[in-house]
Amino acid sequence: MTVKTVVVADDEPHLVHILAYALKKADIEVHVAANGAECAKLAAEVQPDLIVSDYQMPVLDGLQACIKMKQGPRTAHIPVLMLTARGHRLTEQELSQTNIRGVLPKPFSARQLVEKIASLEEPTDLHRVAA
């Protein structure tokens, strides 16, 4: 999997700006959503290679959006990198309902995000969720 298009979903505009800037510098096309509902809709339209989603968002949180996308025929295959507050853990049951392929705890640097995305591109890491 080579990541060329990403949907970034987060309700913090300054964080979205930083993430989008870092991804664009890595030659990745970026589409932005402000909440989980927008993320699910945009993912169905754009068909990105990856979704980078915050866990805590209004309307639908990141987990609810991932569950919804896993059930959708146009989005069921799209892997997700979940951004979480430190200390928050996703259960095996929650993960089994989603395409979450990695978890990146906040705070993190833009460089760490790009490195995490690159690590998800490696076939050995696609089915492992790591913090």
C-alpha cells in the first residue's frame, strides 16, 4: 500500500493545519473533515488510501465513524490511523469492528505522524495495532 491520499479528521483546526502541512510536504493529497460524520461521508466520496482520525470529536467520535465506515461498502477497506489522548486504550472488541491499523497517542510531532504512516505501508504492520 502506498499512501497518496489521506482524509484527516479532527475538530482542532490548528492540529488539522499542522497535519495537512506535514502530509502535503510528504507528497500526500489531503482532505479534511471536522468530525466523524464528515469523515465517513468524505471517505466514501474520495476513497482515500488512509484515514487519520482523532478519537474525540463531535457528532460521531472517531471510533463510531470507524465502525460506520467498516460497515459501508465504499469505505470498508480503508485503513485508519487513530489519534488518541495519552492513556486511552481501544479494546480488542472495538478494534474488531473497525479498520484501525495503528494508534498514535497525543501529543506527537508531524514527523512521528509521517513515520507512522510509512510504517503502516509495510505489509507486516498492516494488521498490527501499535501505540
